[in-house]
Amino acid sequence: MKSIIPSYTLIIGYVILVMTGVSLISVQAQISTARDVHISSLNQIQATHYDQGTINEISADIREKYGWTLKVDKQTVFKDRKAVRVTLNYKIIVPFLNVPDKAASISAYGN
């Protein structure tokens, strides 16, 4: 009888440890996906020389697929060059822990 309580305590501890580990791996996968989407969209925008139709299409695709928002701001650093700042706003969802959704963003400049 004495060994049942420590065994259950150990099992509950392992379950909590596994759930926390899975939550952290899930958060890292979400951040990695957001980085990949941001880099891909920035490369596509630069490849089309900042075409507004392409920017709208990429923004709509990201909003539809992931529920994130892509914001593109024109920056004028030099008069002879175009530059934009691409910001991806996304939410991190922690599946098992009772943590509210966290808002995050990734910004980069393209010229």
C-alpha cells in the first residue's frame, strides 16, 4: 500500500513533464513556421519588385491559411531605391498549459 502513492505521484509527474515538453516543442514549431512564412513572403515580394497585386495576394493567402496578418510599409531611405518593411503578426498558441495566446511579430527590411 505504501508503494502505490509514490508510484502514482511519479506517474503524474512524468505526465506533466511530457505535456510541458510537447507544449514547448509545439510553440517552437509555430515560431519556425512563422519565420519560414515571413522569409518566403519577403523573397516573393522582392522578386516581383514590390508589385501591389502580389503583396495583396500574399497577405490574403497568409490570412486565409494561418490567420496571421502581413503588413508591408514603404520606406524611403534613398531616393533612387525602393525599400519596404515587411512585418508578420502572429499568435503563439500553447496547447496543454493554461497560458493565454501570445502575440508576436517578425519584421525585416527588403530593398
